[in-house]
Amino acid sequence: MKTTVTLGPARMGEAARIAGMSRTLIEPGLPWSWTPRRVAAHMRQRDNMVVTARTEKDLVGFAMAHFGDDSVHVTLLAVAESAQRHGVGRQLIGWIEESAVTAGVFTVELELRAGNMGAKQFYTALGYRETLRVPRYYSGLEDAIRMARNLRVGG
Ligand SMILES: CC(C)(COP(=O)(O)OP(=O)(O)OC[C@H]1O[C@@H](n2cnc3c(N)ncnc32)[C@H](O)[C@@H]1OP(=O)(O)O)[C@@H](O)C(=O)NCCC(=O)NCCS
């Protein structure tokens, strides 16, 4: 089933909500690095894209990505538990991938916590492949797995 959401650029007033979701969905057990202030600072930089998924009532997902010359790096991605497995994450990544292609950049990469098997399966389902393991990447506490997708291949 697909939850009906509207995708669009994040608004500055949503930085606290995005930071809160990062805290509970992405960073549990780690120091809170994505504070409202840091999220807002990233939103102000023009080489970052922050896209949200909203239902009529609520912000249920977001993705943040940094656009470099050679690659796009997905910095953060989360979907509220109540909205997971409804295609929202796929739509958010799809938005970033389409934006990357429009910008003439064909590599999308990201890191995820080595213990986050759900996210690993999600990115694998979307065509991402593991490229590297980075020991103790997260505050010295947990390894990262780096994954990447070549957008020139596989449509
Ligand atoms: C990872 C995450 C963003 C996926 O978002 P989502 O909206 O639930 O994903 P989708 O519904 O678009 O899933 C697309 C496909 O990915 C795969 N997938 C997604 N979540 C999965 C899971 N937990 N286990 C196995 N496969 C999964 C499935 O193949 C799924 O298709 P299907 O539902 O038709 O089988 C979401 O689970 C989440 O926010 N998790 C917590 C935060 C996090 O881990 N962020 C990413 C690392 S920073």
C-alpha cells in the first residue's frame, strides 16, 4: 500500500520536527548530533536539499542531501514509524535521485549504521550497493556501512 503524501522543500519552521525525528529514528543510543540548530544551518546552505513528505495532518518523512560536483550524499532520511513500509522512503529518495540527474550528477552515496538492517535492506531494494565499512564512524560507538548507486545504470 502507498500512503498519500505530498513531497516538497522543507520549511525553516520544520527544523525542530526534523531534528526530533532524527533523534528518535536515526540516532537512538548515540549523542544527538542533528540538533534543531544544526538542521536549520544545513537548510540555509544552497548546496543542501531538504525534502519533506507530508500528509494533510503531519510531516511524516524527510530526506536531506548534499549536492557536490561529483556525487550527491544523502545525509539524513527518516519516515515516521506509522508511515513506514508505504513507499514514502522510496519517494523521498526518488526525489533526490531525480534532482541529482537534473543537476548532471549520477552517483548517490550515503552512510548508515552497521546495525540498521532495515535501512540496509531498504537501500538494497532501491539499487544501492555496499562500497565500504568505516569502523566506529558514529561517535566512536558504531561502524558505518557506505552504500552507493550509479544512476547511469539500471533506470
Ligand atoms: C529506512 C526507512 C527510511 C525506509 O522508509 P519506508 O518509507 O518505510 O520505505 P519504503 O516503504 O519506501 O520501502 C521500499 C522498499 O524497501 C524495502 N524495505 C523498507 N524497509 C524495510 C525493512 N525494515 N526491512 C526490509 N526491507 C525494507 C522493501 O523492499 C520496501 O518495499 P516493500 O514495502 O514493497 O516490500 C525507514 O524505515 C526509516 O525511517 N527507518 C528509521 C530511520 C533510518 O533507518 N533511516 C535511514 C538511515 S539514515
